Amino acid sequence: MTFAYRLAALSLAAALAAPAIAAADGKSAYMDNCSACHQVSGKGVKGAFPALAGSPLVQGDARLVTTTVLNGRAGMPAFKDDLTDADLSAILTYVRGSWGNKGAAIAPKDVAAARAAAKAGAKARGLQAH
């Protein structure tokens, strides 16, 4: 087996393993940051914490769910200052693909873009005359 062939095989193996590794990291980060409220099952707590399993928000527009997690909503904490783009990407990808959800993966670059857009919007609002 030539070196180039081995290198190509290793690259292919790494590419195939990447989603499983991201899912494992996303699950671990979800357990650490989200499961106390949304539960390990993703079913939430009725009347207090919404279910993520089967949620149209979770499975819908990636920008909307990303912005919601970054900025918080209705008692949900904002994670923009606590988690990296890679961490949020892993969590969101895990949630969008778990418990029967069919949402597409969210890349760290997409979280970074949503974070930048939120900062730009906040800065613009701060400059408005009262």
C-alpha cells in the first residue's frame, strides 16, 4: 500500500467519523448545558420548559433557532457569552437530529454569522435617538 493510498484512506475514515464525533460532542454539551431544563429525552417540562423533540422551531429555519439559543427567549438564558460557535453548532446539530427531529446540521460558521448579525443589530439599536 502506497503512502498516498494510506493517506487517502485515513482522510476518508476521518471524514466518515466526523459526524459521529460531532454528535457525541453535541450530546455531551447538551447534557451539560440544556438537559436540566429540556430533559435528557428532549421532551421538556410542560408549562415550564418547551419540548425540543418534534419542535417546529428546532427543525425549522436554522437562523431562527441559532439566534434564539444565542440570545435566549422567554426565560431561557442567552448562551452567546458562555459557549463557542463550535459548541453551539454541536449542540444545535445534536438537537436537530435527535428524538425524531429532521433538522439539518448547523455549522460553526453559521453560528458565527448569527452571532455577528445579532451584535450588529444590537449596536445599531444602541445608536438610535430616543
